[in-house]
Amino acid sequence: MDVWKQFEENGITHSGAHHLLAVYSLRKEHGYARVTDVAKHLNITTGSASTNLKGLKQKGLISEDTNKFLILSKQGEALAKAVIARKEIFKKFLTDILKVSEEQAELDSCKTEHLISHETSEKLLSFMQILAQTKKPLSTTSNSSCHGTAGMGTNTSDCSVCGDHCLMQDC
């Protein structure tokens, strides 16, 4: 199976997700959204916004009424809400569990919000709930010499996760 090809089959690009979220946010905040509003919201040209929104229209995620107001279809709204939820779950995991800085967590969750699956998001949330129930903080430093800062990738024999090859060795 060519997994890398599935990247193209996500149904929405990173840019498309941000345009969809802009329409969702603007409609929620102001009650309406136009192409010019989306452009201003995303700090891009109106032409660029128009081109990107055209793709979302072709997919049936957005339509435009006679007054040029953008409307999310049920599918478009559901996708926008799913992207927001997945971003929040992943960001919370990064900040609360892995102790990644807010800034880095925002960047990383933005990069993955439209790529991560419903199943993975659901399992990640369940994992975080289990961790919260144990009330034990997850240490970001390992006792194993496999991940120690001085010996990165040098001793995987003590690591129950990496096995015979340190997963961080080539990062």
C-alpha cells in the first residue's frame, strides 16, 4: 500500500482548511462572510481567496448566495468543526501531556489539523483521559539512556518503545 499517496486523498488541503475555517469563524462572529472578508481574515489578496474558495465550492463545502455571501454546506460546517476539534485535541496533547510550548503546539497543531483522522483524534483524547484519571504527571525526560540528551540513540536495549533502533536517532 502506498501510504504517501493518501496524503493527496484527504479531501481538503491545508490552505482549504484555513479558508473553510475563516468562513466558519466569520459567519459565527459577524453572521456573514464574503470573499473580501475571508481575504482580510487570512491576510491574503482577494484574488487568492477567490481562487481557493472556488475549490471548496466545487467540492460542495461552500456556496454563495445571490448577495455574494458565503454559506457553508452541512458537510462544510461539519468538516470545519472537525478540523477545529482535531486541532484542539492535538494542541492539548502537546501542551498538557508533552509540555510543548504554547507557540510550538499552535504551529504543530495547525500543521496537522486537517490531516489527522477522526479515529486517531478519538484515541488520542481517550489516552489523555486515561492519563488524567491516573493523576500522575507524564515525565518528558526518560530514565533510559536511549533518549537521554547526551546519549541520543546510543542504548536501545533498555528502551521498551524503540526496540533495537532508537526512534529519535534520525530526528
